[in-house]
Amino acid sequence: MVMQPPAQTGEPAAAPPAERAAWSIPGFVGLVFGWAAVVVGIGLLISAYTKSSGRGAGSVWGWLVLVAGAFLLAGLVQVVAGEARVVQLFGQYQGTVRAPGLAFVNPLTKRRKVSIRLRNHETAVAKVNDADGNPIEIAAVVVWQVADTAKALYAVDDYPQFVAFQAETAVRHIASSYPYTSHREGELSLRDNADEITQRLSAELADRVRPAGVGIIESRLTRLSYAPEIAQAMLRQQQANAVVGARQRIVEGAVGMVELALQRLEEKGVIELDEERKAAMVSNLLVVLCSEQATQQVVNTGSLYQ
């Protein structure tokens, strides 16, 4: 006998509710009526027990009023600044109370606390290959805040853990999408374009956590380096590039100075040099200007050609 898989209904899962304001009234109203009912109920009970030893209609009304007062007091909820209370009745979302202070809601409802303060999450140091295939170590810190309390509670199982996983995924994706250093003009790189990279990281992370009702305030890279196994090789490469760049700058400056010297000599008519002597002068000036060590001066006491 072949077992058939269960048939698919094809109905999409219900979308999580969006946040809305819950029904509530100022808490002092429920506080006054609740305590008034408690006092009246206690008074009726005292009167009933005094007059008829707890028997009769007075004691029944006393207990009823006392229970009603306790029921009213159970509807009071205290909301602290930076927190919100999600109200649900028999498992169904009824709304959110965000205003700080004392509020009165349906006493039969359950109130779940949700923090709406700013939070920091720092990802663990991840080893990822950049766009060039070089292993790098990268980490970031993310500043986030709950924007929709209903989605935060009902769309995902654990929204802080959801943010942590999505932050690590986004950091790995960004790190693998760009090279550590740029090799072509106009190319974005992780090291040279930190502001652009963090903006793209924030945008990607915001898209990832939006279903959970979370908003991204800011994200910053806290660690960015080559992996230890290639760090020394990359350091030598960077040093070589720096030396080549410095040499190129020195040569460009020296050529400009030699050109200026020859031009000034011709303009002033100080001396006339043939091509061979010009070449010798250029060679000497370049040696003096491009040498890393101090050159030794030689005074020519003869003629120009000896």
C-alpha cells in the first residue's frame, strides 16, 4: 500500500496583524472605581457579619461588590516610558498601549511587555571571502528599535534573535559583494568607502528585518582586516604599492624640477649646453633629487668639458 502525501490546501498563511492602538481609558478612573467597590464590599461584609453573623443578602452583595472591585483593579496596567504593552484577548491581538502612565484596559485581556527602546547588537567576528576571494575578518554593530510591536510578537518567534541572525547574514553578504581594497577607479571597496558600505548594509538589513516590525537606526563596521593567514602577504603588498607610489611621485617632481632648471638657464642665457651636456646635467640632477641618501658634492675646478 502506497501512502499518499497530505493534500495541499493552497491557502496562504494569515498575515501578522499590524500595530494599532488598544482600547483604554485613563487609569485613575479604574483605580477610583475599583477601590471604591472594594471599600463598599468590605463595608457590606462587615455590616452583614455584625448584624446577622455573615448570613443574609448583605453578605452576598458584599462579596459580589468586592469581586467586582478586584475585577476592575485587574484591568489596571502600568506602562513605563520606553516600553509598550501588547493587549490580547483569548489569543487574539486587541491593540497596543504606548502612552506611558497608568491605563485601564479590559480586565480579561493579557498584557505583554515589549521594549521600544534603542538597542545595540554587535555581530561576532566573521571570516568571509571578499569579492576578490581574499579571506577577511569583519564585524559590525547595529542600532535597532521595535517599530511595530504586533509584528515583533506575532510575525517571528524571537525577534531579538531574528535581528541577530539577519544582521550576521547581511554583514556576510556585504563583505562578499565588495573587494577589501579597490583596484579600479570608481570601484567601491570595504576599506576605502566605509560610509557607502555602511549605508548599503543598513538598507539591506532594514529590508531583512522589516517583516518582524523592526527598524534599523544605524549600522557601523567595527572590525575589518585581512585574515591572519594572508595578513603578512597583504601587508607586504600594501608596502610595495606605497613604495611604488612614493617613487612615482618623487620621479614626477624631479622631472619637473629638471625641466624648470633647463628652461630657466635657456631663458636667462646663463650658459649654452649641447645635447650631450644637457643629458649629463639631467642625469646628475635626477640622481641628486631621487636618491634616498645624501649625495656627495664634487667641485669642478677645470673647464666645463673637463
